[in-house]
Amino acid sequence: MRPFLKSGSPQSGTFKVGLLLFAFLIVAGTLFYTHGIVQRLEDRQKQVADLYAKSLEYLANAPGSMSGDYSFVFDEILRSIDFPIILTDSHHEPIPPLTGSYANAVRNIDLDTTLDLDSQRDVLLELISEMDQRNTPIKVAYQDTLILNYVHYGESDLVTQLRWFPYVEIALAGLFVLIAYMTFSYIKRSEQSNIWVGMARETAHQLGTPISSMLGWVELLKTSIREDARLKTIISDMEGDTRRLQKITDRFSKIGSKPDLSEERLTEVIDRVIAYFERRIPQTGKRVTLTFTPQTDLTVRINRELFEWVLENLIKNALDAIENGGAIRITAGKTGSSVFIDVSDTGKGVEGMYRKDIFRPGFSTKARGWGLGLSLSRRIVETYHKGKLMLKE
């Protein structure tokens, strides 16, 4: 059966999908733009590292009398390097130190020179392995034949920060959006709650006066008509229906205020609701049997009026699901410290695509339904009684 939505619209789902798509495009654009910047910086680092390696080659190939001129250029190149560099021999071993440290073989690396040489070498070999995973080492050759050294280089702090920057930015933006969403959701729920409360109390207020007047007229009729048995029956039915209206008004008046809870025998509460429906079911023209199977006699702390309202809503929904003949079964019991009530029926059930919506205010599969019964029932069970109302099957 097609659902009827009295509140909300399919456009809200489309709007959410659009927002998610827009957010995805922003994230993808940020990552793409930052990746481009990082790539250009990495290319620059490679060029500088390559220039450093070529400078070493020039120094190695230059005559001794000209090495001083090249040394000046070499020193200028070293000043422009802001990323870590390790110089190794042809076997990828750090250049053996002339002093008690490998400090001369590295650049922009905070090497602990208090360690012994073997420990320093192990640290450098580990760094070399990490560098080579990201960048191919550059060889330094003598006259393009004999490999003298390798230049291993990593990435600067700026590149590392830029590489992680978009993820940090996206995480912070996501956190902000999450907090904003939770805040707005809380505000929306509060507004909806205020609407519920206002509507319920206004309904109770508007019904209260005419119902009180009707009860007064019923009492007057009862005292005026003494002999006519037929009229007495009619008046009795009128009184029952008027009391029923008064009960509904009392229920609405309790919405929004903290209900008074008291110890009640669960079997007695359910039996009373069943008795009401056993009188009403024949009027629907359906052949429906209503059975109640308590596992044990339980005492629960509830607001009787509101709890009966929940049971009535569940049984009404079960009746609506049964087209002609069928059965409604109510089971009550206890598991651990919790009391449960199962209401099952032999009706057509709820289609899978609608299961997540049945407790949403305004959702109904009936053309004339308001979609408020189950929503109110969940509010009564979960907000006022700290329980849980769910669809099992």
C-alpha cells in the first residue's frame, strides 16, 4: 500500500543527497588542489636534490686547483636545501665519519650524536629506507662511469604539513558540521516537542468544556427519565461515549507534562484494553480474535492512562492490517530486569521500504490517517516511561 505523508516531503531526502554530493565535491576539490601544490613542491625538492648531486659530481671531476670555486657554489646550494638529505657511498652505506659522528653525512636531520656510531648508522639506515620508499636516490658518478655516492632525500616539513593539511581541515570542518547538525537537530526536536505539547493541550482545552457540559446533560437526563428502559440504555451508551471522550481529553492533557507513575498490575491494564476492543471489534465487520497470554503476573510502574493509549494504538494498527479475518495476539513477560509486551497479528505486515518510517510523525499507509498514533506511542513509551518501542517483524 502506498504511504501518505502529512508532514515532510520526498524533497527533503533529495536535498540531503544534494548536500552530501556538494560536500563530496568540496572535499575532492580540496584534496586535488592540495595534491597539486604538494606535487609541485616535491618536483622542486627533486630538482634541488639533483642539483646537489650534480654539484658533488662537479667537485669530484674538477681539477684540484678549481675545487675552491665549485665549493662556493656547493655551499650556496646547501643553504637552499630545506629537506632532509643523507649522503651514502656506492653501497648505500652512510659516508663513514671522520669524527665521532655521522653528522657530516646528513643535512636537516636531527641526529643524536651522543649515540655510538653503530646506533647512529642504524638510525640512518632506517631513515634511508623510508626516504627510498618515497623518492628514488640520485647517484653521484665520476665521469659518468664510476658511482661514487648516492643522495637520499625526504620531504620537508612544509610538504609533510601540506600533505596532512586537507585531512585535518576536512576533519575540523566535519566536526563543526556534526556539532552544528546535532545542535540544529536538538533545536528541531525541541520545536517539534513544543508543537506536540501545544497541540495536545489546546485539544484538551477545547474539548474539556463541551464534554463537561455533555456529562451534565447526561446526568440531567438520567434523573429525568426513570421508567423507559430503552432510553436508559441509550443514555448509558451516551454516558460511556462521553466518559471515553473525557478520557481522551485527559490523555492529551498529560502530553508535555511529567506524568505521574504508579505501580499497576500489567495483566489488569491489558485486560481492560482488550475488553474495550472486544466490544468494538464486531462494529468493524471483521472476524478478528483477540487473545492475551501473560507469562506471569507482573507489576509495573506506569501511567495507566497513557499506557492504555499506547496499547490501543498498537491494537488499532493491528486491526487495520487485517483485511477480513485474523487474529491479534498479545504476550507479556519478563526478561532480566525488563518487562516486555509483544503485539502480533496475522495481517499483511509492513513493507521493508517503509519500516524505518512508521514511527515518523505524519507517516501513514491509510488515506485518512494522520500518522500520529505510533509517533505518540513511541514518545509515551520512550520519553515518559524510559522504555523502547520497536517493530520486530
